Amino acid sequence: MAEARQRFGGNADDLPRMTLLEHLDELRKRLMWSIVAVFVGFLLCWYWAQPIFRWMSVPITQFLPAGEKLAFTGLVDPFMLYMKVALLAGIFLASPVVLWQFWLFVSPALYRNERRLVIPFIVFTTLFFLAGGYFGYKIAFPMVVRFLLTVGQDFRQVVTINEYFSMASKVILGLGLVFEMPVLIMLLARFGIVTAKFLLKYFRFAVLIIFIIAAVITPTPDIPTQCVFALPMIALYLLGVLVAWIFGKKRPVEES
């Protein structure tokens, strides 16, 4: 890593050197603090688990007949549901701390002047994560629900709370992670692994991969819904190209 950074104009002596065991120990500490942060977030959200789930269930309850509710088949299902709701909400609540721990893990590979970007990094990664989750809740998941209810309109709807939460959490959390794409590209560009030119050169392959990912994470097989997932990912990729062009390491001399 040091040699690569020096090649792109940096001073390798500015980078702290860590052994493999030190890296693993650092990873263990960051994971531990992240788990603690999520657990604290879980405890804080547990009290509001019921109103949080009522808010989460709006994408389907708005399409159900008046007076009809989601169902459960086991006595412990509601309790376990609220546990999972509090955990999901706790992940979003603790996301700044988790992302800070991620920064602390990768910061030893950055120069001193780059480590000053910690506050913008945490702010933007948190905003992208929350924006992705909200996009999933407000736009993507309601389209999925509408499509599935339309397909099953000839039958009596008995949607269980476990089934609904499982699908909703995957879409919301998945899109929250997908929206971190520009930040990931920025880090790869700072390390000299990718460049804006490289990303544009292989843009058509990136679009193909994005649509494959969209097909995997989309709960429905219809093309319009898959485009709702894929198009924002393409926009984020292009934003990542711009970020790589601005923040990426520039080669002093083009290789022949």
C-alpha cells in the first residue's frame, strides 16, 4: 500500500505501518464498538418499536381494505417482530458511530491531511445511508407492494407481519447500503485502485452488473420495479465517477 501511495505522489513514511495481527486486532475493536453502538440504538428504539412499525407498515396498509390488518400466526410473533424493528431502527440510529468506526479502521492507510476529512466522511456517508433507506421506504418498496397486491387481487390477502417485515427490511437496508456507492468509489479512488477514466471506460459493464444486482435485491420480477432500483444505482455510479475525478489520485505521468 505504501509503495502504491508513493507512486501517486505521496510520502510513504507518512503512513503508519501495522502488522497483520495489529490489523486483525484493530478490526476486532472496531467491530466490538459498532456492535455496542447498535445495541444501544436497539435499546433506545425498543420503546418506540410499535409506532415505528406502524410507520413502516404504511406502504401496505394504504392499499388494504378499511379495517383489515396484517396477520400473525404464532403467539410470540408480535414480540419478535418488535425486537427486529427495534434492531433495524437501532442500526440506522447508530449508523454515524458505525461509520466512524469504519473510518478509524481505514484511516491508517490515509495521509495526515486526508484524515482531516473525518467529519465530511461521517456526515455524507450517514446522509447517503439514511437517504437510501428513505428512498426504499418511500418510493421503491411501495411500488413492490402495489405490484404484488395487484397480482394477487383475485385472492383474499393474508399477509403476515413476519413476511412483510422481512421484505421491507431487505429493501430499506439494502438500498441504504447501495446509496453508499459514491463513498466507496471515493475511497477506492483515494487509494489509487480506480480512476474516473477507468470507471467511464467500463460504464457499460457497470450498468450490466447494476441491473443484475437490482434483479437480485428486487422482490418482484417486473422490469419497471427493477428499474426503480437500478436507475438510482446508475446515478450513484455516475456521481461516483465525478467524485473519483475530484478526489482521486492523479498519475504524474501517463503510462504508455
